[in-house]
Amino acid sequence: MNRFSVLYLLKERHQHISCQTLAEAQSVLQTISTSKGRISVGIYDAKTELFDWEPDRKQGHYTETGISEPGNVDEQIITIAQALRRRDASWQAQKSLPRPSFFA
């Protein structure tokens, strides 16, 4: 199971990369933070349902996506992470379905 999701922005849209370990997620986050065109956001832990902001974002407000109320920011980003994980889980479930067969 990929317990962790690294969230980032690409062309003003949230994206994520699934990782099995925290060390792997931290490495991916660091790579994204130096990547051109991508804005790192942080790491979501699906087991504890907690979000750890990218170090530069911990102090400031998260305004790139229009989220403006500081009290709700953590809840909103967790909701985004969960939605991305559900989306990917549904895609993987569709891939595992057998091809339909036709019998005459």
C-alpha cells in the first residue's frame, strides 16, 4: 500500500505522487521543490490522515489555489489529497478488470 502522497501544483492544479515510505516521500518532495514548473505543497499520510506542509509553506498562507481561510486550510488540503487518492484507486481498479470477451 502506498501510504503517503506527495502533493504539488502543476499548472495551478493539484497533483500527487504515491510513496510507500516517509523517506521516499520526503525525497520526492525535495525533488519536486527543485523542479521547474512544479510547486511542492507537502506530504499526506493516509494512515493517520494528517498533512505535513512543505517547510517553506508552514509559516505562510497557502494562496496559490485560492484557499484563503487559515483555519480551514489543513482540512481543505487533506480533502484534496483524499480525492486524488480515490481517483487513482478507481483508475487502478478499472485497469484490473478483465477484457470483455465476445462469444458467438
